[in-house]
Amino acid sequence: MSHRAKPKRLIARVASFVMTLIVAAFAALAVLLVVVPRFLDGLSLTVLTGSMEPGIRPGDVVVTAGVNEGNISQLKVGDIITFLPFPDDPTLVTHRVIALTAGADGPGFVTKGDNNNSEDPWGPMTATQIRGKVVYVIPYVGYAREWAGDNAVWVVTAVGVLLIGYGLVLVLSSRGRYDAEPASDPNATNSTDLTPGRP
């Protein structure tokens, strides 16, 4: 191998490693934002206000697991839930459960934002209002998703596919260059080791 080929091989390996990390990051992001919420019958939502700071900040994404009448009894004080405060308003709110109540319609959940001074004014949330329980938070990703708008899922998928394709092309082309290089013969003697006129 020539001395010039060594830096090229090193650069190719570093580029391949970096591309692998980027592809893995986008693949993980797609799984966390799309696959897991669907598997859990939940949602992935961008946080728009600071009512849950410092734990959950504007621009973060919260991922929830679905809540229904069958599993609502598992909710407890300290859980963070996503709910519809008003029947005629599609705005979702994500706050922490601070107390439980019992009513004719089943259990109720008093909520409060961690950064708010008092409990939420709309009263205990019931099973029909609750949409999910927060299972994890992805910091800062919401900014990119809001920028992408309604096409966020497709943007992440498209970028992931392009990165995977580019990575494959890079790896295959690198292998092709390496295969084209002549293999060195360990038994061969370099001509510079021979002295003319001597056996």
C-alpha cells in the first residue's frame, strides 16, 4: 500500500464511523418519536409553555402511553399526564397529578404545573379527558419538529433514508477501492534490499 493510500483509508473509516453514528441517531429518534408512541397507543407532543419547568421545557417532546378506563386506576400522585381540560377545545395540557378524588363518574385527578403556584383551575380530570401518561421526554427536539410542521415524521424518515443510502454508498465504494489494491506478497523481496554484484 502506498503512503498516500493510508490517509485516504483513515479518512474513509472516520467518515464511515461518523455516518454510522448519524444514521443510528436518526433511526433512534424515529423509533422514539413514531414507533414507540404507536406501540403504546400514545402520542408524541411538543411542549409549548414553561408550566412544567424545569423538568420539561418549551421545545421538549413528551411521549405518552395511552390511558383508558381499563388502566386509569394505575395512575397515581406524581404521574405526569396529558389531558383535554375543556371538551370543546382540542388544546392538550401536560401537568402532574397532585391529588386523587372519587366521584360518580369514577376517579378524578387534580393536576398542577410544576412551575405554577396553584393547582389547575378546571378541576379533577376524568378518564374521558385524559389522553396519556408521560413515559419519557426528549429535550429540544420539538424545535426541529415545529420547524418541519406537519411533515416532521416524513422529514425524519426521509433524512434517515438518505443517510442510510449515503452510508451504504460510502462503505461499498471504500470496500471496492480496498479490493482493487494488489495484495502484498510476504515472500517477495523488495528490490532496494539487493546490492548489485552480490549474490
